[in-house]
Amino acid sequence: MHLPDEMLHGAVCPVTAMLSAVGVATAAVAALRVRQPLPSAAKCGAVSALIFAGQLVNFPISGGTSGHLLGGVLASALLGTPLGVLAMSLVVTVQCLIFADGGLSVLGANLLNMAILGAGVGGLLWERCTARRLLDLAGIAWCCVLIGAAACSAELAMAGTVTWAQVLPAMLGVHALIGLGEAVLTVVVYWVWNRRDETLREKNLRPALVGLSALLIGLLIAPFSSRLPDGLEWVARPYAFYKSTAPHFAGLAPDYLFPGVKNAALATSLAGAAGVLAIFAIAWSAASSLTRLRNSAKISAA
């Protein structure tokens, strides 16, 4: 669901950028003010890295298209809504700046669709579930994929790229199928993380194992990702609003290919691993900084 530069024009870009900036700032303030302790820096890094790795792997669905994990609901379910929004914002921003996945001029729209709406709305819905059953989590994950698809459709229509009547039914139809994969992956990862294994809990091994899993996905599975068009590309082609052009901002490793490596599989593998490590390091550093700021504020208030 990463919009490229050429799909959005006009006022939609600055408006979505402003909305996303407000959303990210609100999430940061909420993370500093939330009463319960923040998740560890290692957990924030591991979850962020796993979501990035999950987005590297497209899975085929019916109709000649593919989808991948978005991860917004998963991030908020594991980290809490404020940090879930920040984790997704980090992933989407790194994808844009380093891998040219999603255009720089439409970064605000991509943040709005996947981080603010995906992780923000999804996290708030999960917080309001009293029973917190896995079935509830699956339903929220599925719904948030459709919410993001609807927001993307609205942005395309307001930009004059394609009419609302054309794009909305097509986007909702294909993303309803992608949402099933999102629901399954969200539930599986959430269940695995929260298994009552005292050895893992006492030795704090969960973040290490999840981080290692993300690294292995980037190294070993990403090169074999489905090459079928994703949901947005599949919808765009019949209406001729998808024109593959060089991105305005090329990034350091465009199209998830490590620079200077001629073998495509190896280049993808190295780029995936580098992205996982970069996401983990940035998320770990940001979470550590937030914790220090919270502690300083508490000391000052006392």
C-alpha cells in the first residue's frame, strides 16, 4: 500500500504530511505521559525490525496479485498504541528514505494510512476490547487493512488520479483478501510472543529471538518474495494510473537491492538484513531516549 510519488498531486500531499506530523507528535507526547512503564528498548527494536522484515515478504493471493504484512495492529498490540504508531512511522520512513519504497512527496500519505490509521486506530480499538481474544485481534487487523485501503482510495480520488467510484470497490476487494493474511500473521506473532514461557521471560530472551527471526527473514526469505503486483499496483494497472518511473528520491538501496552487488538474490538478502539491523538500532535508541525523558520528567516533578 506504499504510494509512489506519481500517484498523488496537489494539496493532498501537504495536507496528509501535516496530519501525519501531528499524529506522530501526538504519539510521542502520549508515550511520555502514559502511566504504565514503557516496553523495553530491546522489545521496541525487535518488534519494529520484525514488522520491517514482514513487509519484505509478499505472499500471493488469488487473482494474480500479492500482499504483505502491514503490521500496524501488531505493533500497537505488542508495544501499546503510542509506541506502535512510532514504530510504524519509523518503518515507513526508513522504507522511503533508504529503499525508495513509497515516494518522498507522498510520505505523509503513507504514514497516515499505515501508521496513524493502521497502528493508531487499530491500537485504540484493541485497548477498548475487554476480553482481548485472539479473534478480536484478528478482526481489528483485518478491518485496519480496509481502513488504510479506503484512506488510500480517498487520497487518490481527491488528487484527481482516479475516480472514487472506480478505485474504492477495487481497493476494498483486493485488500479484503490481503487482510486475511494480515489477520493470521498478527494473531500468530502476538500469540507466540505472549506464550507463558518462564525461561524466556526470566532471561528476557523474547526480544533477542524475535530480532534474530527478523534478521533471518531478511537474509533467507526476502529474496524469495512473490513478484506478483501488490494490491495497489493490481488496482492501478486497469485504470492506467500506475506508471513505473524512477523515484524523485532514489534512496541508498532502491528496490531493496544492496548497491554494488550484481546477483539479485544476494543484493536483496543483504539489503533486507541491513534494513532489519538499521530499524532495530534506531528503534532501540529512540525507545531508550523516551525512557530517559520520562524518568527525567518524573524526577523534576518530584
